[in-house]
Amino acid sequence: MDEARPPLAAEARRLTQQGQWEQAREKLSQLIAEVTGVNTAALEINRDQYSLNSLNGRVSLVDGRTLFFKYHHEEGEEQTIQEYYRAELLRDHGFEVDVPAYACGEPGRQILLYPLRDDQRLADVCREIETAAAWQQIEPIVAAQRRADQAIIAHTLPTLRMGTSAEVEAESIHQLFWNRLVSPGHDVGLGGRVASFYVDQTFTLGEMQLDWPTLSRLHWRVNGVAYQQSLRDLFLAAGRVLAPAALARHGVVVAHGDAHNANVWYETHHPQPKLVSFDPAFAGSSIPALLAEIKATFHNIFAHPCWLYEPADAAQRYQVSVRRDGDTLEVNHNWELSPLRAAFLQSKGELYWQPLLAELKKQGWLPANWQQIMRLALFCCPTLVMNLRAGSASHHNPTSSVVGFSIAMMLGCGGDDDFSQWLDDLLTEN
């Protein structure tokens, strides 16, 4: 990158992590002025729980306009991400997507600027419902989600084709999965964020402390359900199964790739509420079909209520117990899907995953290990999006850490549980 164009957004993200918010505002103000050609009058960075690898907020320009900005950063992106923010691609294929007024895709300077809206993000709408346990209010939200799932699959299936290895390997969505598992000098599956988050660290789970060599090889029994694979097994399998080249033989689609509800507007100025996505930082035209809605399936369903994004609240909400029985970790907890998230899971299964899998099978492109691919990708969502280790910079605690790893094991392994039944039901014989 040209030295005359400093990585201002990356610098701003680093400054916020150090608590230097005023200096971060200065960096973002400079970047936005360079991108828009208009000086900024004021800038506010939101401090919300959903900004795990990003920044967002509002900026007022001296010409009187106020814009919403969103910035996403991934370590190592200078080598791995070629295209960012392909909103026009999604729009041209019929997807409901907010197209930015300005966009910059240069590494370290990636930023989107949208005309300011008065809509809520779907993540905030759902949080209000769950905080108040206002389950009588979920019907319009669930109905909007079901319409969105129907529309997404309707626009996805016409794009399904067999992609080439080169096309698949070039997609930026791998930054969310395989690229977080690898780095020079480490075994594939135990590098990247696995190495920096977990390897050689100490874990506090409930009242128990375990080192990585011990914890990584233990089997888990969660709420009486036995899971035969260890954390180490799952990370190593993910490194093998989710390698871009390994996913190139199973069909590709046009997709957003990262449509979690903090990237979705809940529009209410229509006869019926409508969901509109934004921040398509990982959208592409050759996304492996089995990865396309994985992030949405995890983050909009299993990350809630609250444990991933608000671990302090999880510590008040949930009770956990942990003990070791030989090579098995016995865990009990009282987390469960809320009525809202259970309805989302039903919608995503019936209206998106079932039609997609049926079409892949019809075309002869559905791999025999399709469940393993989905499971390992879902397992990577909580374990690699942020550090689940208690006491880490992500502020997880001994309770939220137990809940998080337990859910990851449930998703990644086969077991006699409701999720396994949901997965089995996705591919039914007609």
C-alpha cells in the first residue's frame, strides 16, 4: 500500500481497544474526509456489544449531511482479502441490501458510509424483546425473518453453480473461518486465532482451572449428553475440512456471508416490517454454498440470549457446574434458546437450509460430509470470533466461558440433543 495513504481505520480500531477514543475519532475523521472529499464537523463512535471486529457510528459533514459509518478489520487481511463491500453484486441479484453512498476497500482503510437511517438494527430489536421477556411481541419480528429467509433462498438458488478452486479460494469469506485457523509455524487448525486465543493458555471454567494441553484433549458431557470429540479434534478437523480447496467441489452461490443481525436493518415504514442487510464485507459470487448462511445461523440464534456479546449479563443469568471425571469434562448449565431464537432456528431450517440442501442433492453436489462441514463452520463461529477464555481481553468470565464452549461442542459434535435432531431433519426424503 502507498505510504502516503496510512491505514487510518485500522489505527482507529487499535486506539479504541486501548481506550483512546478521541484519538480514534481524529483518525476516522481524517479518513472520512479523504473518502468523501468533505470535511467532518462531528463524529461519534458507537460503543456497542456487537462490534467484535469493527467500528460503527455517525459522522456529520460540513455540507450538512449526517452519515452512518461501518468499518471492519481482520488481522492478516492485507494478504487475504481482495474485494470488500460488494453491495452492488447483492443488489443486482435481488437481495435486500443497503448500498453505501461511499466505500473504501483499501486494506486498513475499509469503511462504508450510508445515509443516516432512523431504523433499528434487528439485533437491538431482538435484545429489547429478550431483556423484557416480551414474548407476546415476537410475532411481527418472526414473520419478517421468515419473509427474509424465503427471499434469501429465492435469490440464492438461481446463482448456484459449480465453481472453480481458484474462484472459491479467492473469496474473502474464508477470513471468517479457515484463515483464523492457520498461521506459519503452527499445525493447520491450531494456528491463527486458535494459537493466540487458546494454545498454552490457562482456562477457568466455573470453579475449575485447566491448562490447554489438558482441556484440549478432554471429551465433554453437557447436560447429560456425551460428545466424543475434543476441542483439539474439532480445531484440527476444521483446518482440514474448511480449507478453501476442500470446499470447491460442492457448489457456490452469491451471498452476503456475514448477515448477523447487527448487519440488518429492521424497517418498519412498510405495510409489513422488512429486513435489509448492510456491511457486506465478505459478500461474493463464489461463496461455498454450505458456508453462505452459517454466520447468520450461529450469530442470530445460538449466540443468544446475551452470552456471547454480554458475558457480564450471562454471569447473572446462568448457572453452571463443571467437574472432571477422568478424560471427560462434566458440564451442566441452564442456557437454552429463547422463544424468539427457537423461532428463528425453525425459520432458517425450513425456509433456507432445507431448500438449499435439497437442490444440492438434486444436482449431485451435496457432499457425504455435509453435516460435518456445517458443524465445524458453526463451531468456528463462537470459538474464533472472539476469545472465549475467561479473563481474556474479550471480558469473558468463568460462567460465560462454560456456556460458550458448551454450545460450541454441541454444534461441532454429534450427540443426542435437539440440535442434532434439527440437523438430521434438514435433509428429508420426499
